[in-house]
Amino acid sequence: MQPSESNPRASAHRTKSDHLLLDVRGPDEFATGHLQDALNIPVDQLAQRLAELGPKSRPIGVYCRSGRRSARAVELLRRAGFQTVVDLGGQRCEPARS
């Protein structure tokens, strides 16, 4: 069994290059618009939800609205042993379309 198969939530947020796009804003912000295929885990919950991210070798791009929360998240992920973490900083996200 592949690591992503053991965690269906993480595998649902894989992109074609098998990296994870992590939105660390709150759920209300995420609901108003987010980058395609992003997984939403608020930065304040991230330490308790690391298992949802899949293997520590998986590249992760982290973003928020201004860059402050993504910087906190990147530091936390690196301390937790995630090997390839990129701070994408603040991202402007279009409203969700129905």
C-alpha cells in the first residue's frame, strides 16, 4: 500500500506532480476562495493534523492571505521533519464558483 493510499484525505489533494498545496487560512476564508486542489488545515490546527499531510518526503507548498501564517506553518512543518516545504506566502484567491 502506498503512503497516500493509507490516507485518503491527503491523496485527494495530490496534484499531477504529487506535491501538496496547503492552505493554512481559516475555514471561512477557504470557503470564500482557494487555489485549486488545496487542502485546508488552519495553522492553529496543523500540529495536531500532521498525519493528514502524507509522507514527510512529499513536497508541500504552503500559503495563506498575507504570508504570516504560512511562515509559521513552514517552520512547524520543518521542525516536524517534512523535507521539502516551500512558503508560497500570501496568495490572492478568487471567490469559489458554484
